[in-house]
Amino acid sequence: MQIIVKAARDQDLYVEWSSNVDGPTFVGTRAETAAYLASTGPTGPSDSVEDRLARADRTGTSAKSMPGEVPTGAWEDSGFVVARDDVEVGTPFGWLPRGRLGAFAHACARDDAPAAYALLDPFDVSPGQL
């Protein structure tokens, strides 16, 4: 699943977040994200690029959810599981609090993995939990 997440209400910064890689696959402004999404093709019959971005502007995320559920990436979502490439640290995952998404996205856009990973909290997983 790939969703568009707006980094913060007051920032022109959007992230395409993939649950396949547990991380960002694109970072850009609204205009850059619209162009990127238009170039990658439709994601569903009812989801135009503008619909996805407008939903992200309103709720923090393009994800849809059932009534009463907090969609992934929404303003009130607590954060994201992030897959780390530097597995020598022990666990291959970290926890990114929602409030750090903007700084994380900027670090990813610069290809600065150490700065991005420094924003993660430890994510302890018992064997068989994932």
C-alpha cells in the first residue's frame, strides 16, 4: 500500500509512504508530488491525484479508513514503523513519531540515512511479532 502523507499542517511537504518498504518512496512539495503521482499512473478508479492530495491536506493522509478508525498517517496517528537499512544496529526497524515526519522526509530527500535514523525511537520486536 502506498499513501500520501502531509508532513505537517504548515509545511508544503508530502511523502509517499509505502507499507511494502516501511518507508518513504517519494518526498516533495505539493506540486512535485502531484507531478510524480500523475507520472506513475492511477491508483484506483475513485482516487484522482487531486483527490488524494486534498484528502492529505484535510486529514494528514490520503489513506481511507472505516468510521471510528484512525487512518495511517492521519494528523492524530502516533507514527510509523520504519525499516532500517543499517541492520547492524540490532533490530531492522525503528519508530518514527508523527511529529518528526518532516525532518525525517528532509533527511531522506538528502539521502542522509544517519540523520534520518537518528530521528527514530527504538522499536523492540519479539521474534514472531511481525
